[in-house]
Amino acid sequence: MAADSSQRIPRAVCATRAVGGAGPNPRARHGALWSNGRMPSTIAHLLQRLRAGQHASSPRLTWYGPGGERIELSGRVLENWVAKTSNFLSEELDAEVGTRVRIALPAHWKSAVIALAAWQVGAVVVDGPGAPADITFVGPDTAADDAAPSSGALVAVALGALEMGYPGQLPAGAYDYAAIVRQFADSYEPFDPPAEDDAAYESGGESFSQSELIAGFAAPTAAGARVLVPAREGLHASLGRLLGAWATDGSAVLVHPQPEEAEDGRVLERIREAEKVTGP
């Protein structure tokens, strides 16, 4: 599919140098409501809020990567990436309600985008090596066993901010996520949207429906908080904390392990100050 200028991801996404099991009641879990008096009930509702809410132009996800990499995504830009990825999943890979998607990637802003997109099309994100999947996302550092699923589609993801294609040799038969995703539309209109009780996530013996992603999986977060999320916690924990922040109209700073491991040990403290982090 040929790309055109109307489908390009906004230039607001760029690389810069860094400066330094609750109950089902969402109100009780998060202690906060949407500004209009309602919590989101599904990922689709959450994405609507990111795209068109009162903070749509404000930073909702900031990524600190290796080598001084810093990426900042507003709610609208984040939702734009998710829409393109959702269209890639549904149009190119025929993903639909019930399709099983495994994200064999570290905690990263692109991993978060892929998870949101999978949930938006109604797919079930499955966690853990060897978990059967219809679609598997891998990266340059993914273990060989994960990079060679026994069946289904394989998608290779470049993780560098400015990489327009997968670095090095593309795994046999794999789709190049970075090279392909920009070709898809900026908005997503589902043909068969998932229901609140459709399965959405399976991890470590636990399972969550679409509504339980918000009411049960998302980490409790104060209303409007800006939270710091160390990527070393892993994708599962990071996704829970990101959803928790976004579900209460907040934002998150996701930090790759490399900045955390700087010699003076104060990088996280400096990031916390520079990004005006208010939550844990």
C-alpha cells in the first residue's frame, strides 16, 4: 500500500537529547473519575479520550531510551500510532476479535502502542515464551526461540527512534513493522469492535477481559498523576502502570534500563525532577 502525506505520523514524535487484583468497581480502585464523571470501560473508550479529551495535546507518554534518546507523545499522537498499528493488524494480518498476539519485546513505547492496538482490534495479548499465538512481535534482542514461532505471522520491530526499518537482517518471513506501519490510515474504524466481556490479556495464569484491563489490571493511580515507570520492571508491570495513569487522565515517563544504570545513580532522580513526576 502506498503512503501519502495525509497518512504520515505527525512530526511531534521525534528524538531529542535527554536533559539529565482489585474489585470490579473502577471508582473504588482508582479513587478518581473522568472529568465528565465517567471512567473508561474499555481500551476503545480510553483511546477516544487520548485522541479528543481535554488533554489530547499534552504529553501522555514520554520515553527515555539508550544514548540520550527522548520521545514525547501527546494523547493525539499516541492514539495516531495506535490507529495505524490497528489498521496494520486488521488489514494486513487479518487480526480480529479473539486473535492471539504475543509481544516478545521489552517494555518500550512501541510495545505499549502494539498492546493498545491489539486490544483495540479485539485481540488477546498473550504473555510468556512459547505461548501459542497467531501473531508474534519480536525485536533485535528477542531470544531465538521467540523469534521463530512455530506458526502464525512474525512482525519484527525496530526499537530505535529514528530507525525507518528493521536493523540488520530481517527474520525469514517477517513483516518489517517500522517500514510498513506508516502506510496505514491515521484513524481506525472497527468492523466488529470487541465487547466489554471479550478476552483481552492472558499472563501468568491470569486472564482479563476488555473491561477488566481498566478495572482489574491497570495499577491504581491518583487522578492526573504523572508517574515514572522503570522499563526494567518488564512489559507486564509497565503496561499495568501505563494503563493506570491514562485511565485517570494522567501521563507516564517510561525509562529504559540504560539511563537507570548510569554511574552516579542519580539519573532517575534527575528525570523525575525534569519531567515533574508527581506519582510513584
